[in-house]
Amino acid sequence: DAGVTQSPTHLIKTRGQHVTLRCSPISGHKSVSWYQQVLGQGPQFIFQYYEKEERGRGNFPDRFSARQFPNYSSELNVNALLLGDSALYLCASTQTGTPETQYFGPGTRLLVL
Amino acid sequence: AQSVTQLDSQVPVFEEAPVELRCNYSSSVSVYLFWYVQYPNQGLQLLLKYLSGSTLVKGINGFEAEFNKSQTSFHLRKPSVHISDTAEYFCAAQPPFSGGYNKLIFGAGTRLAVHP
């Protein structure tokens, strides 16, 4: 079975632009979570979606938004990009929204110039 | 607020030597604990997890970890490392399902460098 997939793999944007990152969960998984990993740090939780509804949000500004589609894939949107948004964005999926093992994708590396 | 502390930012070790990567968590309630590995330019791969039961947990690639509730620790060990174990290792905690969602709280990571 295919694992979690993310696109694109790399992205370069300039300050003020917006970006959309995409994630497809493992087949049969209904919950998707997004994490931001700044260079040299551990991942930080951004959002969790389950059955197309936002279930949780981390300490991130409103410039960050996400949604989940009927096929359980997800998009992360970031508006008005700042230099500090440069990071590896990781998507993780689980079967349900309850605590269990989260399976991570390879990530999208975003560079903001 | 819950937090995870990885006590060593870098651990150099020679090939075939044993290694221990230390992790402490702060929580007043039970948590689930995980170790993930991240190879250069890749995502996170699960090494092992502790949800309940036996405090000694065995994972992939010969790694194991021991949950110690009294010391709030979850140290990762391997009796003999290989060059291929060179990577970043992350300890993470997840509180039981509460507030309608779950999230992983990660430590800052430990860079394991295995030298020949």
C-alpha cells in the first residue's frame, strides 16, 4: 500500500505570496494532521482534521488554514508568507481521530525569500 | 503545558558501540510515547511506541526503549549501532484523547552520528 504522499516536494516563494501544500493519507485513513518543522527543531503541530472537520489547532496565526476533502486528502494554505515560514511541512495520517500511531509523509520543504 | 525534553542535542558514537538517547516528558496524566527517526531530507519514520502494558518496548532496526513512569523518562537504546543509524531521532508524547483531538508533542531532536 502507498504511504502518505505530499506535493510538491520543494517550493520557493517570496514574502507576501501564498502557498498551498497537498497531502494524501494512507488508504483507509480518515484523519490528517499537519506539522511545521523549522530547521534544527522538532515538528510543531498545526492542525488536525477528521472526517472533513477541524478537530484541533496549534499555536499558529490565522494566516494558516487547511481543509480536508471527501476523499480525505488535505490542503494546507499559508497566506502572506513570512521569512519565518520557511520550514519542512509534514503531513501525518491515522485511521481515526483517536490517539494512535501517526504515519508521516516525506514532507514539503518551503523556502520563503 | 506538556513538554518533551531530549537531553542531548548530539551523540557521537563509534560503530558497533552501544548507544542511549535520553528523553524526558512532563505530564500529570498518562501519555503515549513514541520515538521517530528522520534521515536527511526525509520525513519521520516510527521506530517504536509505548501505549500501555510492558514498559520495555522493542522497535525496528534493533532499537528498544524503556518507559519509566517514576522518572518520566523514555530512553532509546541500541546495543550495537551501524553507520546507517546516523540520523536525527525525535522523542514525542501524545496525551490521551481529550478535547476532541490529539497531537504529538516533539522534543528538539538528538543527532546520532556513528563513526567508523
